[in-house]
Amino acid sequence: MSTGKRWLILSHGFNMDGRAASLTITDKIPYLLDAGIQPIVFSAITGIKDERFPHHQFLAWGPSGFRFDFRHWVANKYGRGLFYKVTTRTVSLLLTPFIAIEKLCLGYSSQWSWALPAYIHGRRLIKSGKVDVVYSTGGAWSAHLAGLWLKKSTGIELLSEIHDPLVIRKSPEDQGLAKPSNRDAAFRQKLEANLCAHADHLWWFTEGAMHYAKVRNPNLNTPENAHGFVVMPGAQPPSQSNFATEHQYAEHLNLCHFGSLAKDRSLSVILGALNTLLQKHPEARTSIRIHAYGAPLDSLTIQAIERFGFDDLVIAHGRLEKDSALGKSGRERVIEKMQQADVLILLHGLGEECAEYIPSKLYDYLWAGRPIWAITHRNPQLNEILSDRNAYLSASCNDAGILLSLEKIWRDWQKKRLNPVAGTSIGVQQAVEAILAQIELR
């Protein structure tokens, strides 16, 4: 049973505006404070320093991690103008040979070396009697590595929150048991095994992720090993000033996607369906618009735009940053755009990891209160959440089903009867309560 109230929180991306790996922990802070937890936060320099409690920011010690952190620090402090371009390119050029050596010798992802200062400073705090519990969360697995080192060297209680699966399976038949040839993947597999053996409490965000972790680590949930469970992270509701008024149907059906795009999570699947729909109903061209917020368009989407001649139908807005003139954070601007959408697009992906993760923006979508069109892949838990909330639901590899959903959305929009979101949103307080309850159980 955990009795200590002084928690050292290890989070590489803490207080990074709009980043999922940051929001998952920063949204919990008010509820942890209400529960009497006294946090001390270690993070990279990539986010905004929190003044409510001790928050120490450290540079990664490796060259690739230093480059990553430096870019974000300059962007936060000076914006992404000329100074950003000159300084970051200069630093990248100077670090290039050292990054090459690092990759050749280790082959790990860039943020691994942040674990080094986090461990050294954390051990000093623990040895001086200022910490009762270490809570690693990520995101970047360097936080878990530092937490594991602290657990092994001091015996302190360790809580570890796994955002995304540490082991990426390749097919439904693959259990993730074989040793990967990629050195970063092999290290993550070993890290998962060590966490399951040595952490006191360990949780995942989906039932699928915990299931496969248990297959690989049958010692999980035995008396002498980690206590594992599932917690849905949820999201904070918009502030009262950000709650939208009643939605107004306008000239266009605005389908809006928020977040990163890639070849396995691409708007091209929707553009292919749209092309077929326009062949059947040419008049729909004047109505439908697809908006992408938060990231550049992926290569498959760009190719589809060119192939179908959809330059006028797809609008790429890029990342919504903090607007000082309006006094709004990037997250607040994103929430506003979500609430203005006719339909929110949720692209799950195509990889086998989809069986083990739920896109974090789903929780913000539910608070936005707009109709959701989700294209999902092999995740019964996600499908159940969406079905219970009246979403338009398609399977990722079913082109006919995607076309059917798009046509239904278009017809419902014409009738001004898009599916309203049903059921309850999923907040953060329930996640904190679940974590504290599970910790107290053991």
C-alpha cells in the first residue's frame, strides 16, 4: 500500500502545449493536488515551467536528445521565425557527426539520454529523504528507464504509466515474444519486462495493451511482481468560456481531422471514398470540405489530392500554436476548432498496434460534443466506446464501408440531422481516482 504523499513525477514532455504525452499527466495534476499529493516534477526543457510546485527541467545529455529539446526550447522562447531557423539549423549541423556516432553505437530513439540527468537528480532527492514515490509517465520511454534505475538503486516505490505499447507487434499472430532486430525495439522489450518485474504498480490505457503485456510477462500481477491494471486517461473538459453555443449548419459540410498523419493514418482513405461519392453524386462537390489541423499532410494524402484534383476540397491548417494577441493557448484554439466542426474525423491507423491503443484526441472529441466519424482497426474496446456514443463507425480496410459512412454523413448533413454525440464524456478525475484506488488495494 502506498502511504507516501511526496511524489517525484518523471515526464519528459511535461507542460508541452497540446501534446498528448503532456496532457495525460498535466491534466491529472489538479486532482493529485486535491488528493494531498505533493508533486516534484522532472521534465525536459521542452515545456513551460510550472510554478505551483517544484518543477526541474533538464537537457538530455545525448546529442540527438539535446537537438530535439533545444528546438522546442527555442520555439517556446522565441517562436519559429528567422532566429529559430538559424539557431536550430546551426546546432543540428554541429551535432550531426555526434548524432551519427550515437546512432551507430546505441541505435536508441533520441530522448533516451534524458534518463541520465533524471536519474542522477532523482537519486539525490531520494537519498536526502525528500521523495516517497516515483511516478514515471510517457510518452518518451526515458522516463520509465530513469524510474527503473531509481527503483533498483534505492528500492523506492515505483508507479509507471505506459501511454503507448513498448513492444510493437507486427501481426495478429505475433505476441511480441521474439527478440526484435532493431536495437531500440529490443531495448523497449527488455524495459517492459523489467517494469513488469520491478515496478510496484504499472498501468496501461487499453485492455488490449495490458493483455499482450501479460502474455509476454506472465509474472505480472503475481505477489512479488508489479501490480498491473488498465486506466482510461480521459481529458479535461473545455473551460466554460470555451463551450460552444448550439451548432449552426452552414454552406459546407466541414469534416475535420486533428493530429498527426502518416501513411498508415492517412486522409487518403477518405479522399478515395469521396472520389467515388462524387462520381455518384457530383453535386456533393460544392458541399464537402475536409480540414486537417495539427500536422502536415502525409504523402498519400498529397498524392490523392493531386490524383483526384481535390486542391479546393482539402484545407491544411497546420499546427495551431499559442496566440498571444488573442490570449489563447494552442490547446484552446484547437478546442474552438473542434467545436466548430460538423463532423470530427478519428483515424485509428492500420498497424497491429491499433489493437492496443486508443487515440488520445478521442477524449477531447467527446468533450467537443460534435458528431464523430471513426475509422478503426481491430480494437473492440474503442468500437464499444464509439458505438455507445452514437458515432459513425467504419473499419479501416473496408472501402465499401467507408464510402457508405461518408454518404450517410453527407445525407444526414443535408437533412440537418447529423448523429449527435450520446452518452457521457470521459474526464480525468475518474482516472486519478482509479489509480489511487488501485494503489491503495495492494
